[in-house]
Amino acid sequence: MIVGITGSISSGKSTAIKILAKKKYPIFSADKEVKKLYRLNSFKNKIGKKLKFKHNNNLKNKIKLAIIKKPILIKKIEKVVHPIIRLKMRKFIKKNKKKKLVFLEIPLLLESKLSKHFDIIICILSSRLLRLNRYIKSGKDVKLFKILDSKQIKKNKKIKLCDINIVNNGNINMFKKKLN
């Protein structure tokens, strides 16, 4: 069974994946795959050219600042990143298709219209204020949170589009119980 995990920014998707990984399930994290991409010079050159940066030093910070100034740049970045991540996702699913349970954490699963790849979709939900506080606590920018959050499907629609909805407004132990 192929299970997709999605949810809004800072809702607890990565925490859910960490909990499930301890149970030895095959896990795919789109966020982790994107982080790996940013370590590759070939990718940094490609994204740097796409955004017309002169140098690729400190690329992630440059991108964050550019998005804050011009949110439309997200689309340009997605056109480079998403096809690469989708290919990695499909390869992971193919490699693990005979496993009883396989989990994929895909933040923009619904927004990217990837539902057809999953037998079950779990949405991790948290209040906007709690998500904002988590985001700030991790050292990230409030403006960037607002921009990224605005690009996601609204909570009520996500609830309707997902098979299972797990609210993550409490502590880690409550969240673990809900995931079991």
C-alpha cells in the first residue's frame, strides 16, 4: 500500500516520517530529496541560471530573499525542482511496490495533483498560529512563511481531499499515538 503524507508548511509531516521510519517502513521524503539536490553543483548551476544569479554562493539564502521580493519566482523554481523529485518518487514507488506499507512525505501532493499515485493520503493538520511559531522557532522568516503558506490548498479543502486527517496541535507523544 502506497501512503502519501501531506499537510501545510510546519504541520508536522517530517516528524510523522521520522516516527514511521523508526518502525522500519520504507520512507521517501520530498524535502530531503530537495536538500540533496542543493548539494549538487549541476543543480545549483541550473537553478542559478534559471533565476539569473551571477554566482551560486549561498544559493538557498539568495533564493529565499528573491522569493520574498518576488513570490512569482516560486513557479520558476518548481519547474526545475518538481520534475526531478517526481522522477525520484516514481522510482522509489517502483522499487518498493511489493512492500506491505510504503510512506511518502510530499508537501505539495495535492497542489501538484499527485493523488493518483497513492492508495491512501494522510493529511497532517495544525493551526496556522502553531505552524507559524514552529517555523519561526526553526529560524526561518515570517514573510517567507506567509508566501509559502498562501501557495498551499486551504485546510478545509485538504481535509476533504485526504483519506485520513491527523491533527497535530499537541505534544509529540499525542502525535505518536495518533500516528499508530
